[in-house]
Amino acid sequence: KFSQIHVGILSVGLVIAASMIFSQHRSSSLPERRRSLSVLDPYVGSNALPSWAQHHLVDVTEKPNPSAETALFWHIPKSGGTTAKRLYECLGQTLANRLGADPRFGHDQDEEIVVFQPFVTEPDIKFVNVDTTTKQGILRAANLGLVASGKADMIFTSDVNFAVHHLFDPGHKGRIFALFRNPVDRSVSKFYYLQGATWERTYRPEWAGMSIMEWAMKHNLDENFIVKKIVGKKLGETADIGDLVTAKEIIRRRFIVGLMNDMEESIRRFNVVLGVDYTGERGQQCMGQYFGSNDKKEVPANANGADDGKSKAANDMNSNPHPKILEGSPEYNLLAERNALDMILYNYITLLYAEQKKLIDSYTTVAVV
């Protein structure tokens, strides 16, 4: 009986704490948001990390050792992951991704991990022969000993919980990275993108002509996507405050975080931790290709500088132009409320991003690879 009462009190406390945070997150200053987010700390116990995060990933405060760690990049849809993947292809990193097991390259049936160059005209692009974007592909990669082989510099996956659990172990730990985006902006981008993305597994032509309000209330199945993915819940399941606390702690203690709206600086930090040298001629070419010119930064679509409700992506090679949903609008507020846990978590991530700069800058002596 005492245990039931204790759990009830804890649950009520978590709900009150989360409500306080969500009510403050839009208008508060950085110090005020930091204080409001700290009210969750008493609910975080020493066992807050699940086993896969506790034992399969290095702590964010551990000095990077690129020769002994394999980087895992959590590719969150519509959050800059495709740009990051293309950049690291350009920088000559050997990647594990969807293309590695594409049958047209002839390595999908290999019984050992091999590195290959799929494009004759682009010898810097290298893959290992596995697909780490699906559960089946992750299990195949695990059976082939992907991480133990040491042949992949970076593993890209959208299924972070499953990938870390199966690919890594206490003897072969991973270093995890992710780019995060405001959950409302990410949802809106996904809504418009999947209407015309015929090449995607999740192509949704039936969304064309649908209003954001109708889609958000009746058709959006990935509310609180970030929290659910981290804790391993299915998108159709309900996430709760306890899941938020667990996700918060996993990100705080294990993730090198980046922000899509500060992409160049985020990539700089990733490179420091990865030990990737981008100061040479090739590295500068790659960085310039994605970040070099001001006309590729986000600007109003109207040439005279007026914001007419449209936005232009920061990188034209991977742009997804669409109407912009303004903060405070009914559409924005509805999406924010239906993704309340992700909004709280995103605000916490922006604080971590600010705080991690000093730590990562202290790693600038990490040996390059």
C-alpha cells in the first residue's frame, strides 16, 4: 500500500513539474528556462538510464577516443540528418546506412563486413555492406559484427533504441550524436515533404490538400516522436512523464547534441568529438559546399525581404520549401500541445547545447582520423 501511495505521489509530482515547464517554455529567458527544467531533477533516480544506454554508450563527459569508439548518428526525420550524412560522405567517412545493402552494388549477401566505393566518379564515398535503417538490417549488421569489425566510422540509423541495444555492447561502446529541431517545425516539414516524396517508404499523397489542423488532429501518428523513439515505444503507444524523464537523462548523459538551426556550429562540434579533420583542402571544399555561402542560409522567400509565410531551406540541395507556421498561430499551438513532451525535451536540449560548448571545446586536442 505504501508503494502504491509513493508511486501516486511521484506521478502527480511529475505531472505538475511538466505542466510548469510547458507553461513557461515559450516566453522565459534562458536562466528562467534552466530553473524551470531543473524541477524534474528530483524525479531522476540513479537507475534512470536503461541498460542499453548505461552499458552500450560512452558518457558524454568521457574524452573522445575515435580509434576505440564507433559513432552512431541518430537520423531524426526532417532535422538535418540527410545533410549531415552527405557531408560526412564528402569528408571521406566510411558510413553504415541504407545504401550499404542495396542489391545493385552486389554486397547485400556478403557474409562478412566489407568496405566498398559504390560510385566510380566519387571515390571518397565509402560504405559498409549493411543497412542500419531497418530492424532487419540492424540485426544482420549485429550478426556480422559491424561494430567489432571497426570498419565503419559512422553508423546512421532512425531506430536509436533498437540500434544501440543490438549493435553495441559493454566491450564495444558507441558515441552517439543527433541533430534536433523544434518539434512543431519538424512536424510541419514532414507533413509537406511526404505529400510529394514518392521515393520514401512513408510517401503520403493523400495528405495533399489537407489542412494542418485536420492532419494534426486525425492523421499524424508520430506525436511525441523523440521521446517515444528514445525509450523504445511504438508510435501508436502513449508516452508519459516518466518517459520524458528517462529521455531527458539519456540525452543529458550520453548525447552530443546539435541543433538544426545552428547546423554549421553543430557540425563543428561533431567533428571535434569525431576527430575529423576538415581543415585541409578537401575538408574545406566539403564544408563550403554545405555552409559556405550566405545565400544558402534560411531567408524569406520574398526577394524584398518581407516574410510572406514561405521559407527557403538552409541548403538548396536538400530543401523542402513549404508554408511556414508562425509561433502563436492556432496551427502552431495545436501541434505544440499534441507534442507537449517533445516540446519540453527540445527546450531542455537547447540548454544542453549551450552548456556542451565548453566541454567540447576542451576536446580540441583529440587526434584526427
